[in-house]
Amino acid sequence: MAGVMIGVDPHKASHTAVAISGAEEPLGELRVRACAVQAERLLAWAAAWPERTWAVEGAGGLGHLLDWQLLSAGERVLDVQPKLGARVRLLATGNVNKNDPNDARSVAVAALRSPGVREARPDDHAAVLKVWSKRRRDLAGSRTQVVCRLHAVLCELVPGGVGKKIIAAHAARLLDSITPPDAVAAARWELAAALIEDLRRIDAQLGETRKKLDTAVRASGTSLTGLFGVGPVIAATIIGEVRDVSRFKNRDRFAAYNGTAPIEVSSGQQKVNRLSRRGDRRLNHAIHMAAVTQVRQKHSEGRAYYDKKLAEGKTRKVSSRTQRDPRRPDLAAMLTPNDANRPQDAQREWRLTSPSADGDAGHISACSGRCRSAARSRGRAGARGHRELASGGHGAPGARVTAAVRWFHSGSMP
């Protein structure tokens, strides 16, 4: 039987698979426990349909291991985003109860009818960058938590606490100067000492992770770190999240993916664009941090563009948004393969370009949902800010610049 689509709803403890025909008729259903032989059981069950395709929901998440096992077995696997399956359930008629078999069938239907579903592929060096980038992000979150707790304890031991950034050595010296007057203060002193040890341990782990991250970025051969404001941490985040740049048809698709494309909220004759909260927020934040770094450095071209907008009469909020216009940046731009300089099955070269309207170049911009000024503008700027955006602020064609960046990589990594 040809044209069989097998949808898989993966979970931590079990996986549910449902096979459907090209006409969306159910052919079979199987639930397997997540174990060492999960792939073998699924393949034995699916042997009745030689011409089959697997559709795994969230192949980059809970379905990653199963996805890798199926690919290793020579199967064709599609990575279906959860929102596609949710849309199928929303528009379905009849039995639309939320359970694993219905979810798996929705995944199969989404893979069968959605033209944008991409094929899963084995992990490459971009996955290494993503692993160490996530490790550093987790450690940074743990460090922030420990520092906040240490601040709270020191406030109970020292009047006013510590009014500046805490480092382990400074906190230890401060703690040594304190003599607990009673049992309660002694308990707090011991807690502060334990938190300082935790802080030292996390700092050491962060240093080791940063070294591994630097080594992985250098091994990737990327030239992304040549951009002003992009270091190994941001480069690893961007490459790890983007992986294969060829999956984006144009710069608009990439801008929508990373959340830098403005959203139109027009009505009638009023044309308004606003910030987007969609897309990959982690990638959006990485681009945002690179843009903020440029604005803070007076000698950067990004700061020159920011000052130019201020001189034109734009407010600081609007200038900040135009600095993060997705149609001007190096990163959020059209991605096109440079086939003339790309040897077959060897080194790939990808060029990021943006059409020019005013000749400015060389800086990064991103519309980040984490931008504080953007969040505040919703309350205080009001209609005036929206009018400024609509008349030439965020997303205005006149704000485009020329910028080109090359990502050299081996295999399929950006």
C-alpha cells in the first residue's frame, strides 16, 4: 500500500502511533512503552506498509530519540510542529477528544496536508553548539537564583545588605567580618556560607562550559563571530537554533521565524505595525542582545544609525525599534545559497543580504519581545508611538540598509 502516513505522539513514558492512508482513512494504531526496543516494535508493526513515512510531533523534543532511531533504520521521518497538529484537531469534525490516538492521527493528517513540513535529519555540529549553549543558559539561571538568595540572607545579617553586584570573594570577606550574636544569626551565617560555596561551584562550571562553547564555535568554522556584538555565546545560540539556513525561502520567512518581523494591526484607513511576540524567542533574544551591544558602543555603526534616527526627531523608543528593523540587519535578512562558491557535498557558503534604500550598513537589528522599552511603550507611548511607527518607524522601507555576512560551515551547519 502506497502513501501511508504514520503519525507519532511521543511522550516520556510511551509513544502512540496511528497509520492513515492518503485519503486519511485509519489503518492501524499502536502504543509502545518508551524503552530500548521501542523503535523495533514500531518497525515490526509498520512492516505491512512498505511505502510509509513517519511523522513525529516535536522531533526536536520528546520525540528526538525515537526520531534518531527511525532515521538510523533508514526510515523517512517528518518533523511536525505541535501547533500544526493542534490546528487539525481544532478544525476537525466528529470525535475531537484530546487523547494520544487522536493527537497521533492529527499529526499524520498535518504531515499529509501541510506543504511546509520539513524532513527530520541526523544531528550535526549545530546540535553540539545547542547542547553547550543550553548548558550555559541553565547554569546562568542557577547562578542568578543563588545570587538572589545570597542577597536576601545578607540583608538579614548586614544592615542594607550588599548594594552592588555580588561576587563570591567579596561575599566571603564580608561574611568573615560578621560575628553572629545568637543562634538565629549563626544559622543565617551558615546558610550564607553554603550559598557562597554554591556560587563558587557554579562560577567554575560556567568557566568550563564557556571554554567548551568557545572550542565548539571555533570548530564550526563560522565567521558569525566577526560581526560586532556577536561573541561565541550568541553565535552558538543562533547556529544551534537555526541549524540549516536553506529551510528558509527568503528573509521574510527568517524574520518571521525569529520574531523580528513586525505585525500589522491595521483597521480601515489606519495602517499600524507593532512588535511581534511570535517566533523563536531564544533566537530573538540572541539577536536583540547583539543589537543592544552595538547601541551601547559609540564607535559602532549600529550606534551611528541610532543617533541618526534621534537627529531626525524620532524618540528613543522609536529609534530603538528602527535599530531592530528586521529588514536592515545582518542576521534577520534574506538567506540565499551562494552556489558559485559552494563545492558540491563539501563546504557550504551562505550569504545574508538585505536590500538597500539609504546606503547604511554593518549593524545588527532585532525586534525583541524582551526589549524593555518596547514593553513600556505599549502603556506610555500610546497612539503617538503607533503613529510614529506607522509613519516611518519599525518596519519602514526607508530604514533598510545593505549588509552582508557569510557563514562558512561544513556539511549542513550554518
